[in-house]
Amino acid sequence: MSDLLDIIGRHVLLLDAAMGSQVQAMDLDVETDFDGQENCTEILNRTRPDLIRGIHVASLEAGSDAVQTNSFGGSPITLGEFGLADEAFALNKASAEIARDAVAEFSGDGRARFVFGSIGPGTRLPTLGQVGYDALEDAIAIQSAGLIAGGVDALIIETVQDLLQAKAAINGARRAMAEAGKDLPIVAQVTVESTGTLLVGADIAAAVTVLRALNVSVVGINCATGPQEMAEHVHWISQNWGGPISVKPNAGLPELV
């Protein structure tokens, strides 16, 4: 943990570009590439690891200090919608190993590079009654265990829309770290909508208060809006958080075309 946080403390660390949008831009076959599981990006860790590795390599060639695993929707609950819940550990482990292999290709230039294990919000939120808290924590523990086994340097719980979901994810991640005997940094990124709150209504002050109590290493904001719309919330975090900050904006507001 100390190496990564020490580097973040000294200079800006550049993370890679968006995995999902790059995959969607490719002309992939549902049956052969996605193994019949349309839009299940995580299945590509098994069927097309070359494509995922290529995305990582392109980001590293462009100057990234770190890459994120192809595991945003990798919890057993989300994968269960494709009948892949039993593959959750293996797919997450593979995602980390693919990223780790890409990073190793650049190890000779003297720069430190890292792999962040991506944990998304899934498709069901506990505050809305769509999933039980215990079931969600258990699912994230399995996902985190796979990412840790694959060799990630940190876990990034991103696109947080529900603070109860964040609590379940962070506690699940900590359970997996304890079982593996690892102490990895946890990055938590909330998503503030154009309305000024998270999807379930909490504002940035409430989010930072909860994440501070959960003792995460880095607090940040990602998705939903572009840099301009994020500026006010990032400023608030900078004045009230006191630790490292992560900012991953969209390229402006999304457009329906």
C-alpha cells in the first residue's frame, strides 16, 4: 500500500481510458467473442484476453501510470444475469492477470505502474430494495478475492450511486483482503448526477462523511458528467476530505444519438 500511496502523495497518477466504451466501439461477434452473452464485457477475459490486453497496452503507451481491470460488472450478482455467477472468481482473477501482464511489458523503463481492480455498482441497489445488504457484501467479497488473487495493487469501487452499496462493497473488499492476508488501498468514487446528488439522493457532503468513516484511502468522483459539471463537487472534496482525490470525468455530458 505504501508505494502506491506515496507516489499519489507526490504527483498526479494518470489512470487509463474507459474500458466499456472501447469494447463497445469494436466490431465483435456475439456468439464467438461474447460466447453468446451479449454486452457481458467481463466474458472477454476468458474468450478474448488479447483484446483486453491490447486496450491496456494502448493506455500504457499513451502514458498511463495505471490500468483498471476489465471487471466493472464482475460481481456474482451482475454476472448471474448472464448465468455466469459461478465464474465470478475466475473472471475477476483473469482480468487482473491480463492487466498485470500488460503492465509487465513496460517494466523496463524505470516508471512505477499499477493495476487497479475495478468494482462497479452492479445493477441492483440496496437502498432501493433491489438487493439485500448481506448478499451484496458477500458478492463483492468474491469479486475482490478474484481481483486480489490476480495481483491487483488496489481496489477501485467506482460509480457509487448508493452509500449503502458503497458500504457493502468496501466491507466486502476488506473481508477478501483479510482472508488473503493483503492490505491494499481502496479508492471510492461516487457519481454525482447533474441534479447535484447521487442517484438515491445523498449529496457530496454525505458521501464524503460516510467514506471517511469507512476509512478508504482515496475519495473521488466519476461518471455521469464532464469536468465542468464536476468542478464544484471536486472543489468541495478538496476543502473537506484532506486525503488523495480521484477524478474521472466523462468527456462532457452524455448525448443520446
